[in-house]
Amino acid sequence: MLIGQWLDPADTDANLSWVRETYSALQPYTAPKAYVNYLADDENDQVHNAYGPNWDRLVGVKRRYDPANLFRLNHNIDPAS
């Protein structure tokens, strides 16, 4: 996980750029895993990695008990996965 913080909103573009560039540079050295509670709103593609080998079982549970995807807030396991 990489955290970037700044106080001045005028620095947002520069800091986002730095964080994204650093993250990209470090990615070859990291495992494809994630902690679901630390995922940002734009990281829905990482949900599968957060659940790892449990993904298929959890999709089955979601299809059985929530096929309409009523519980879809936060980082969701889509029953259509």
C-alpha cells in the first residue's frame, strides 16, 4: 500500500502523479494481493485479489443468497462474476 498525503489542494495533480508513478514502479516487486478494507473507490479490479483463493466460493455464496446483488456497497463480489 502506498499513501500520499498533502494539505494544499493546488498540489493534488502533482501528488497524484507522484503516487501513481511510484506505485507503477513498485508493482513488479509486489504480489497480486490486496486488503479489501484498504482499497480505494477506483480499485474495484483488485477485489478478486483481496479474496484470493476464496473468490470462487464467495461468488457461489453471493449467487445463492444475493443473486439480485442487493448488498453491493463498498467493494462488492458481483454474483454475475
